[in-house]
Amino acid sequence: MTSIPIEPIRAVGASAVAPAASLFHSLSDPARVAILQHLTLGEHRVRDLAEHLGLAQSTVSAHLACLKDCGLVLSARRPGVALFS
């Protein structure tokens, strides 16, 4: 039986995997996944998401910040309100 040569695994720097780690972190919380599901239906205010999910507005805001940081959520300012999609 002949063996197939296996290439050694190269070390990958932390900066190369940071975007993937951020994405996986953002999807690791069930509340954030639920927020993403709601946002597939259209734009929502923090207040609406909090009401739908039974979470405090501050909790929803923190989750949205995490999702926004990794590029999964966009926000738009309208007079007196921020909408997330």
C-alpha cells in the first residue's frame, strides 16, 4: 500500500481568522439568531424587537451592536428612530 504525502498544516495568524471568529461569536447566542430571523421580515426598531422577543431594550441593543460589528445587520436613522435590517 502506498501512502499519500500530506502537506503540513501552516499556522494561521489570529488576524486571518478574526472575521470568522467574530461571525461565529455573533451566531452563538440564540437571541441574536432570533433577532436575525425577525430582521429577515423587514426593518425593525429596537423597541419592536424587544417586544417580540420578550427581552429588555438594552439587551436587544447590545445584541444588535454585536451583529452590526460583524456586518450581519445594517442600521438606518430616521427622525427620532433607528431602524435595523
